[in-house]
Amino acid sequence: MTREPCVRPLRIGVAGLGRAFTLMLPTLAGDPRVRLVAAADPRAPARDLFSRDFAGPAFDTVDGLCERPEVEVVYVASPHQFHADHVCRLAAAGKHILVEKPLAISLDECTRIVTAVEAAGVALVVGPSHSFDGPVQQAHRMLAGGELGRVRMVHAFNYTTFLYRPRRPEELVTAQGGGVVFSQAAHQVDIARLLGGGRVKSVRGQVGAWDPERPTEGAYSALLQFDDGAFASVTYSGYAHYDSDELLGDVDEFGRDKAAGSYGAVRRRLSSVADAVSEARTKTEKSYGGTHYQPPAGPRAQHHPHFGHLLVSAEGADLRVTPDGVWVYSDDQRYFRETPLQAVPRSEVIDELWNSVREGKPPVHSARWGRATTEVCLGILESARTGANIAMRFQVQP
């Protein structure tokens, strides 16, 4: 769908010019409903490049964004452990917020955010997570219509190279928001909650930490029980062996066709890095403003983003969500509903942000929604530690 130019685009500041910003840059630069006007990052080269690219000021802390009246919305893309502090300061300054998942890394921090944004009367959207992906959104609409009956089971799994991509030291420390549960389960739990009705009753999970040189969780599997009796199984491995993109036509997470012969490349690249300091430097050099940074280029993705194999069982049909749309397996027929590509990638995120800020509509991915997803992620970790079912307290419906 073509977007018409907006008379009054959302004026966005960015807190954190790292990888998350790089991935969102085609959306933020390409959607006419938003305009980048300011940024904050501790790295001077990133600030300098932002000012050249977008003719806006760049600061070394989020305080600069708080003080700029032209900044309406702040995209908080700082490391996980800083989300609570940054969001609360920005909310107190009256800024609307788009914050990367996870909302925060503890329930206390999540509740601080909920309290802060509701007291300030500002909008907050948690995203992007893969629950914004076009085919996931289409499946949600199909299920919400009721013609397929109630959702009874969700099955999701994803095997990737996550743990062997270049990392900063804290990204391998669970207590600082590292590991696959905080970084990746937030995607998968968001999808399962959106399609399963949102209100998880209890969580039972296991995690795997199998490489002493990457001392955090690299895998998990969990069973989510919903209030209405539905359940979801979510499984993830980031150990860079099997690649579940094979099940999706070798389409990568961002909707691009994979190059032949790419198997093992991530581990090979990491093996050439000498130590943790060099690894962190490698990541920084490839980030926005780094010496090896490459602006997003080339043809647009041929497919929608995805987060692995996803199958939903409703009373009247099974739905298989793919990078191109939704396969429906009903009582008497199998059929495919294509999800058209948008002109701008991830524009579904801007849809929700625009509707929240300009139209005053409550977002699905609100602070309370983000807290509920984080609660499930923490429940996986706690269940793995204790061997118990973990009851949920802060769940909300979409």
C-alpha cells in the first residue's frame, strides 16, 4: 500500500545508534509519516554521521533529547539494561516512546516504566518485535474474525546463528540482559501471546548453556498455558548448527533470500577474532558510524521478515505462517492467503506508533503488554532454575 506524504510527520529522536537502529533505519528514513530530527549515543563517530545524514543535533546522553522541544517521540534502542532509566526520563520530559524489546530486564523495572508512562500521559509502543510481521498480523486478523474458531495451540521454533554473531561482553551475561531469552524469546513470546490471546496463566521452561566461551543461555524450550486452556510451545537455539530457515525456503529473518554456500560463515568469522575486546570492537566497527559500517543498500527484501517455523491450531483449521502469507488447512481444503509487501519495511510498527500518538488509540504493544512478555521470559528462566511451573501475574489481552 502506498503511503501518502504526511502534513505533520512524527518528529523522532533516537537513543542509541547501534545495530537495532541500523535495522530500523530503512523504516525510519523511508516512511513519510516520520522524520528523524535528533539522536543520542556515547560514540562520537555515530553522532557525527547522524548529524551529516539527517541535519539534526546529536548528544552524548538522552538528556539532550529530553530538552529538545522539536523531539516528539524517542526511539529507545539503547542496550537492554538501560531501557528503564531512559524510558522513565523521557516520559517525565513528555516524550512519546518507541522502545526496543525487551521492555526491561526485571519486573520491577517494567512496572517503573508502566507507572512512568501512565503518569506522564505519553504513548509507548514496544517494538519492533516479530509480532509486527505482516503475515503474523494477517494470521491474527483471521483468527480474531472468529470464522476459524478459538485458538487451541501455537507451535513455534527457530534455530539460528544468534550466539556466534559479534557481541559486547554484557550481551553474554544474563543478569545484564544478555542471552537468547531476553533477546530472542521476547520475539517468540510476543507472537505466541498475540495469536493465543495474550493472557498466559503459567510457564514451564528449560534453557541450555552449552558453550563455556559464550557463558549465557543459547537455547530454550517452554510451554505456555493460557487462561482459556490454549497452550503454546516455543523453542529456540542460537548455536549456529541447524538453520530452520531451511523450512521457509531459505528466506532469512529479514525477508531476504539466502546466498548459497553461506552455511558456517558466522562461526568462521568469529573464530578469527582474538578476544572479547576485539569481538566488541568488531561489532562497534560495523555499527552506525563505525569504520566498517555499510548503509542499508541493495534491492528491497523479497519477502516479509519472520521468526522461524510457526503453526497455529484453531478449532476449525491449522494456520502455517510463512514469509509470504498464511497457509490455511481447514476441514475440506488447503488454501493460501498472500500478505502483500509494504512499500516501506516494518511499516506496521509505524502504523501502531502513528495511531497511538496522532490518533490517540491505545497500542497493542503497550507498556503493560511489554511487561507481560518480559514476565513470561523471566518465567522461563525461573522455571529452568527451579523446575517448577511459574504462575503469571501481569498478563493482558491484545
